[in-house]
Amino acid sequence: MSPEIVQKLLQAGKVAAQVRREGAAKLRIPGASALEVMDFCEKRIQQLGGQIAWAQMALNETAAHFCPDDEDKTVMKEGDVVKIDIGVHLDGYIADNAMTIEVGKANKHHDLIKAAQNALTAAIKLVEPGRQLWELGEAQYSEAEKMGFTTVKNLCGHTIGRYKVHDGISIPSYNNKDKTEIEEGWQIAIEPFVTNGRGLIKEKPPSTIFMLETERGVRSPHARKILEEVKPLQGLPFTTRWLTRKLGKGAVAFGLRELQQNGSVHAYPPLVEVANGLVSQFEHSMIVGKKTTVYTRHADDEW
């Protein structure tokens, strides 16, 4: 990995960490609008010199993959458990980080949130070339179990590539016996999801998040216009309100339906804990070296 690429990753990480903190501070206030905060985060990424990879959030039993659309009226309520997940890229080199906060001042879910943070910290300490992936998973699970919770088994961390959110290798949050060894030069994101539920998630449509997987021929002008909008993203995710604000709700619904039917676009619905357990998440992304370089300053970064 060249010094130029490393610098892009480090800069993307600084922007992602700052936007994550600023967005979390807004979401912590009862009455805050999910739509307004996500709009703020996207604008803030660009103000700080980054390019938007994504800005997503998830409430309570929803673990991930939620973006408000233009008609979303969701506001934060006292005691809500809110995940904020920010991705920033520079020329396709992605930094990925997330955190969880509780809305208001009741502090009812401190242990659930702390367990996910501890799980992330424990896994980060193990990152080095030659370490087997199951060891990172075991470290995360053990920290969750210590505090009376469990990790979500069918969500995992991942390697990251240029314009690729998931670059082929999964990093478990429990001991899945995976003996794959971490390699120098990998970009990885570790993201334990911790729950007081069963530790499994399922999809809960409808989706407001999509990715262009392959470009196939389309019939309608609505689908063609969507392709024109999303092709420059080079495979990074997009959310429906980016399109509806330019093309209109009806045109986007019609065009996305065609693109899903012909396999061009894949939908990513919200992921919900199967027993409706509350879910917390923390995430950090790193470059693996002989000494691990972290995109954001994890050791002294105030979550």
C-alpha cells in the first residue's frame, strides 16, 4: 500500500470520526429528526473534504441498513438505542466507523452499549499479521458475555477494498473456527453488534438502501435516469432520497423495481434482531501492518 493511499485512508478516517461524533451528539437529543440528522451528516462529510460512502443509522432492535426517506417522520425518544454508521471515501479508499448512543439522560442501556465498545477494543488489540480470525471473534463474544449479552452471529466485520464495502473476507464476532490468518496490507473493519436478544438478525423490508451490482439493459426512462445517477458511485451504496429529490418518488419507485427485477440493483433492507432484542454496535477500520495503523485515533478518540 503506497504512502499516498495510506494518507487518503487516514484523512477519510478523520472525517468519518468527526461526522460520527457530531451526528451522534444531535441524535442524543429527544425530538431530533432522523431525516435532518442524516442530511446533516452527508453535508458535513463534504464540508470536511470527504466523499460520501454512506451515512446510516438504526434504532433499537434494528441493527443496520436504515436510511430515512424524504417522508420519514422518525424522531428520537428518551431511551432509544441509536447506532450511527458513517462511511467516507477519498477516490474510493474507504474509512468505515460506527458507534451507539442512548437518547436522553436516563442511561438505562449503559451496559449494552459498553459491552459492544469493549468487544471492539478487545478485538482491535489482537489485530496483527498471522492472527487467526476466530480469535477476534472469540474476543468479541467473551466481552459481550461478561456483561450478560451476546453478539449477533450473522453480522460480521469485513475486509475493505477500493470502492468495495465488503471485499470478500468476513471477520466473525464469535468463535466460528475460521483459521484464516490476517495478512499485512489488509484493510479491515471490525464491528461487533451486541444484543440482549437471541443474537440473530433478519431482513425487514422495505429497503431504502441499494447498490448497483451490474449494468443490464433497461426499458424505461426512469430506470435509465437512475443508472445515470448511481453509476458514478462505482458500486458504493445509495439511498432512495438522493434519487427522489431529483427524479420524483413515482419515477424512482418504478425505475428501482425494474432494476431489481433485471438484477442490476440489489436492495439492502433494515436488519432486525429476530427476538426484537435491543442492539448496540461499535466499529473501527484499520490498515494491518507490522504495527497496526488505525484510520482514526482509537486509543484517545472520545466515542
